[in-house]
Amino acid sequence: MSETWQGPIEKIDDYRWRIPRSYKPGMRVPGIIYADEKLLKDIRHDKAAEQVANVAFLPGIVNASLAMPDIHWGFGFPIGGVAATDIENGGVISPGGVGYDINCGVRLLKTNFQYDEIKDKIKDLVYKLFSDVPSGVGSKGDIRVSVKEEKEILTKGAGWAVEKGYGSQEDLEYTEERGAISGADPAAVSERAYERGKAQSGTLGSGNHFLEIQVIDQLYDSKACDSLGLDLGQITIMIHSGSRGLGYQVCDDYARSMIRCLDKYNINVPDRQLACAPVESGEGKDYLGAMKCAANYAWANRQCLMHLLRQSFEKIFSMSWQKMGMSLIYDVAHNIAKLEKYSIDGKEKLLCVHRKGATRAFGPGHPALPEKYKKIGQPVIIPGDMGRNSYLLTGTQKAMEETFGSACHGAGRLKSRTAAARSINADMLLKELESKGIIIKASGRGTIVEEAPAAYKNVNDVVDVVHNAGIAKRVCRMRPLGVIKG
Amino acid sequence: MKNYEIIEHTADIGIRVRAKSLNFIFINLARAMFDIIAQKQNRRLIAQKKIKIKVSAETREELLVNWLNDILSLSCAKQLVFHDFKIDQLSDSGITSTALGSSMKNYKVNTEIKAATYHQLKIERVKSGWKAEVIFDV
């Protein structure tokens, strides 16, 4: 990892850099990385840029293989990668373009509380949430489902949880795809995937997944804040989780079977983790149907997590969640492939947009947005690390034109987990965070050091790039007060 | 002493193992994987479950990745931590093996490994026998 990537990168402007098609014979389009000079230096430290070039080999890819400023080395695709393929033109779908944690994503809730009103309760809340929300590796939830119900989750998504009483219809209104993408095919999901997903609904998972109590400490767009009902000093809560074991198994099943498709469909890619199949092929349709099941499972999971979180607040404050104003601002996926229409060379095309560690960022007026957000654009939720900030942005028209309606998804890792574990002391880190008014509760000390702020790029730098490049617009910034890590 | 080395990787974890035979390359990798995942809480842990795992593939690399992923997936689905492995038959296109493990409850689970990947995968002959490197998605 110490070697620096030496490939060619041409400056387009202060926030856009091109890997030319001529870099590797076989690249169908150039690579474009959104970054400033400082972030570009970090990006060159691993082979993520090589992966951007590799993605450009995918059949049917249009415009460019894109990378967001939080890009880092991933499985096949870089994390922070966006690629759209033209379905009509043999465009492919690749499990590596979505990743193992299908529909890993974030949701942001607001509350009626101001920081001063609850600052003495943060510790109680963190401990309560830690005991009430199942977290950690392979954690099992209290929300148990039968096999029949698990199949229902795969098609109904967050709607299943709302039917069960774990939330309201309004929650669905403010969830991407209303919490259930159509076309999910439970028959395309293996028995093993069902088995892995069983008992994990309503569980946070581990690693970088978290629940976070935050306070808004900076407003950038007061008009958008008014429209979202957000103000300085207001308490918000962020949930980051995905499809757990079920999603990993779907990815593994199809990443395996699609290796055969490379020969079958005469596809030339430089990395077998870019295994893919035409979207219109049997294999492509099966993966899409199974991936949608895992995506719906993840939306149900985050809905269940939000329900458990609201219950914990109700117990601490002896008040209903509605009275506390704990409504959902938005829920977005950041590991997913979606069929979306874009204008390419003046023609409307149906594309398969892979967002792997990238957030959908639809601009104002998009028909997929709820009425309330049609004017301001889609809320784009960007979690940072546990010691710095997180952001709320909105999607822009420019994102629709340049990035297939996509923006970054987080800070992006800078240091490996082992390097972080070697150089960071958990006790000192916890003390340092406490001195900043941040309380952490995690399943293991290992998670604390692996997820330390120093292991991540500075989210402020990453968000500056997407804002200045115009692909998402800053609305407000939050700082963490209490963090529950899996 | 650990019979594996950790390889640095930005987002994930990599393992390097060496062994005299290919059988032990497979076994050491699987053992290392579970050494990262969990720690025994009871020193005298006895294997309670034996699970037969049979995998076929077109190449040796594919076989290794598929075998490790089958073990991971079984561990998650059956809530077991495997601590040892026996290989009855190994070729470049197939493996018949047994995983020995016990309930996850007997372990402190530290890390979730989502999958073994092809990323920078290496299986090669060296002077002393064999060497392999695998990057895991965590």
C-alpha cells in the first residue's frame, strides 16, 4: 500500500481530474475523479484510481467512470465509484459495482430538542440505545421473523416494518424508493442468503455502522433549512446500516456465478471482480431481482432500527416520538444499482447506474422526490467520522448532468484498520473525544480504534469538493454528541 | 504464535500465509480468518459441530475464494465459529473438507468479515513450499 499510483491524471479544473482513455487499451470511456489537489494526493496512495480505469472497460458504460472525493480501494469497483451503463447497448450490471453490503445507507431524523435541553441526558441516551439496539458482529435482533415474513420483507421493504407498527406511512414518503424498490424477486435469493438474513432484522451490524446523536452547528442554506425544519443547535440522529448477512450472500452468490458470464458474453475486463452480465440477460435479471430483495431488506432494517431508537428516546423522556418531533428527514442508499433515465447526447436513455459508496443526489423537480423536496432537491446525507462532522446537502441539476445524480457518501478511509489499531490508543482516544463532548459506546475496543477519526479523510474536505464542484449543495453541518458503534 | 501475517489494505484486511503443502495453505488461511473474527472464551473448547464442505471451481484461485466464502457463510448462517479444518481431498478444481467448530456463544466476536475476495489474490510456489495472500472485505 505504500507505493503511490503513478498513472496519468489530467487536471480538468480545481475539482475534476481525468484519467485518459489512452491509459489502458480497452477503456471505453475516460475516468473522472472529483477531488482537490490535497485529496488527490491521498487518492494516489492506494490503487483506487487504477480501479476507476478498470471500471471504464465495462460494456455499455456511458460518459465516464466516475469517482467521488471519498474514493478508496474496494472490491472490483473503488468505493466512491459511479458507473452507468446503457441497457439498450449491451450495458452490464456488476455485483462488484454494488458491493457486499447491498443498500448500505443512512437515514437522518430530526427532533424538537435543542442541545441545551438534552445535553445532560446524552450519556443516558447513549447507554440506553446501546442496550436496546442490537449491535456488533452477527448480532441478532429482537424483531424475529418467520421464513414467510422474511420473503415479505424482501418485497415490501420498509413498508413491512410500518405494517408491523414500526413507524408511520410518513416515514416511507421520506425514504428513497419509498423503502421498497419494485421488481424484487425472492426466487432469485439463495437458501443460504435467507438463512444468513434470518434474525438480523433490526440489527445494526459492526464496523463502520453506527447510530449517532448530533447537534446542528452550522447552517449554510437557510432557505433549505427552513423548508426542512432545521435550525442551529437542533438535535438530529443518524443511522448507518445495511442488508447484513443477506446482502453479503447475494453479492457472493452472483459475483461467483457472473465470472462464467465473462466468457459467455465475451466481456473483457481487467479484474475478475468486475464480473458482470448484460442487464437484459437472464443472469443480469436474476442478480437485479436478488439485489433489489437485499436492498428492500436493508430499508426494512433501517426502519426497524429507527423504531428501536424512537422507543429508547420515549423511555428516557417519557414522551411519544411524535411529541418529540422525531420525524425522518430522508433515507438514502449508498451501495446500489438502479435503472434510471438520463439524457445522453440529446436522447433519453435507460441506464443502469451503479453507486458503490456514492449517494443518489437528485436535483430539484425530479419526479422521484417527495413533494416537500421538489423545490430544494433531494436531501443527501453524508456521515463523517465519530470525532468530526456530518453533513446534510441537497442534490443539484449539475449532478443530473454530470454524475448521474450522484454525490459522495462519507469521509472515506485513509488508514487501514491495522495501521489505525497500531497507532491509536483506545483509552486516549475515548478521553480525547469525551473532552470534545462526544460519548462513544461500542461492542469492542477494536472497533473504536479502527473507526478513529485519524483513520478517515476529513469529511469537511470531501464535502467542500462536492459543494464546490456543484454536484451537491451544503445545507447544514452536524457534530457528534453520542455514538453507538457496532 | 500466529502462523499468518496481516497485509495492509485501506478498507479491508489481508492475510499472508506460508505452508509446506497446498492443503495447509487452505487450512492456515481458514484458521487465520477465524483468528481475526473471534477469540475463544473457554480454553478447553471442544469441537461440537463437524460440517462437511465440498466445493468445486474452474481454477485453484476460484476454489480457494469459494471455499473460504462457503465457510464464512456457514459460520454466519449456523452461528458457529470454526477453529479447525480437515481436508480429505484437494485438487485444482475441487475440495472435500470438514470444518470443526462450536457455537458463537463460546467466543468473543471481534470483527465481521463479509467475504474473501479476488483482490490481489496470490497462491504461489516458493522455495519452502507455498505462499498465499488473500484480501477480505470487512
